Amino acid sequence: MKYKGFPKFSHSQKDKIGVLVTNLGTPDAPTPKALKRYLKEFLWDPRVVEVPRPIWWMVLNLIILNIRPKRSAEAYSTVWTDEGSPLLTHTKNQTEAIRNHFESMYGDRVVVDFAMRYGNPSIESVLDRMQEAGVRKLVVLPLYPQYSASTTASTFDAVASDFQKRRLIPDFRFIQQYADEPAYIEAVAEKIQAHWAEHGRADKLILSYHGVPKRYLLNGDPYHCQCHKTTRLIADRLGLEEGEYMTCFQSRFGREEWLKPYTDETLKSLPGQGVKSVQVVCPGFSSDCLETIEEIGEENREYFEEAGGERYEYIEALNSDASHINMLCGLIDRELQGWISKPEDDYQLRASEAKAKGAEQ
């Protein structure tokens, strides 16, 4: 086996620390061809679809990839911008803000970049750049507040698989989840309160999370529990009473049972229960994307209004809000402990050592 190295590698190169921010991914363009390539990579991941490979290969390649790319391309075209997909744009902006934060603290000693689990920029390509830049210690932050084997663990798999191909692997720290991180709860709560201040409150607050098959929960995946914990903490922070809010799960795929209640079916039923106004927030999404802008912002709005609902509002994701960036930087800074110190700390340590040395003499 040949392990990846670099012909111009220098043993005298200054060691650096890398921070790799990751998100789910995006197609390169809102076209059926680009969607087919993206969906093939995404849906073939055994972490995402836990079905025996021979059976799933036939279903994926003979049915899904011949039907879904065109439909998905049409949906993506409604949210696509001059800069690309919203998820790509937001992740770029978040990474730039994080990079600026750590450059102000540590100069060029910390290298911050982002990659997508599926699509581009790939994890492998970004880790190549980091290793060439001298990164010998690495912190990975998947932008998934709640842990799931289908998202967080899949990111770990991709990083670990890449390491298996390298001659030199870095020291490694991985941020598994931040579902109950106080600063994260505060950031979401402040976002909701800011919306309330401008638009007033609705009859009910819906906290919608991406769904996963129910059997993942039964097999030990903590995602469902962490989503409910996030909801409870946000509700407590906002002072909401039971009945004023609820947790739902969106974006199901296939015919098997997924986590319930389903967001779309809930919104169809609420007007019949006397709920005429709702506000929907998606605390499991760090960035607005197809699933929030099109599915929640448009498709589910139609379901609610067609069922008799009168007022429907989507509360945007945290995106690059200052509170969100500060929270993410805090998570990373915690992982950097023991690896790096601030310049002023280095100065104080040197001064203390010099003082102690003078006293000995």
C-alpha cells in the first residue's frame, strides 16, 4: 500500500493547528446531472441508508437516481443564488468569521477551513491543503448541533478514512455535538425573541428537526433524545408553557417509519385544532439550506394555509449571527486547550520564568 505524502515536505516546517469546519454538502449546480452525482455519493453512504448493499444498489441506481435528480434540481433552482447554494454560502461566511477570530488571537498558527461531507470542497482536498500548510494538530467541528450516526458519525468516517491513506496523521480532536451547549441555546432563544419583537408571537412555536428512521433510535442513536433536550432547554429559556410549543421532524424519505410527529402532517392538522398561526424554527440546522428555505419556508407554508391556517412564519437559522459565531469559536477554543496559548499568556509565562530564574541567582 502506498501512503499519501508530499514530495516537497520539509521537516523544518513550522507546525500549525488546523480547524476543519464541516457541513453536509451541496451539488455543484442546480442541474439533474450535478444532482445525480451528489445524490449518488450521499445516498450510497451506509451511515445514511442502512440497507444491505446489493439491495440498495439496485434501488438507488435503477430507480432513485433515474427519478429524483430532476425533481431535486427543480427544487434547488428555486433557492440557488449567484454565489451558489445557500448552504455553501453560509458555511463559507461562518468559516471566514471563525478564521478572523482565531487569526486575531493566534496569527498564522491556526489554519481554519471548511469542507463538505458530500460534494465540494471535499474533506480530502481540504486536508491536503492543511497538511501542506504544516497542520499537525486538527480540530474537526461538524455543524450538527445534535449527534446522529447518519451525519456526525459519517463525518468521522470520512476523516478517519482519509487518515488511513496518509503517511503522516495529525493529533485529532472531534466535536461530537453541542445540543445542550448553553451559548447555543441562548443564541437560538435570542433569534426567536428578536423575531417576536418584530412580528409578535403566534399561537404555537414549532421546533422542526431533520428526521431519521425510527429504527435508528431503537438501535441506540441519541439524536431523537438530543433534539427533545434542545427543545426543552429553549422552551425553558423562553419561559414557554407546555402546549405553546412542540417538536416535529421533517424531510423523511422512503416508506419506513421515521421519527414522529412529522412536520408536514402536523402543520396540516393544526388549523383543525384551532391553531391559526404558527412560527417554525429549525434548531438542528446551523445554516439555511434547501430543507429550511424551500421545504419549511414554502412547501409546509402551503400545507398549513391550505388546511385553514392564517399566519405562517419561518424563523431563519443562526447562519452568521454574531452569537452563533461566538458560540462556535467557544467550542473550538475549548478543544484547543493544551495545544496553544495566547501570545499574552506566552509573554506572562516567559516573564514569570525570568523572574524565578533571577531570584535563584
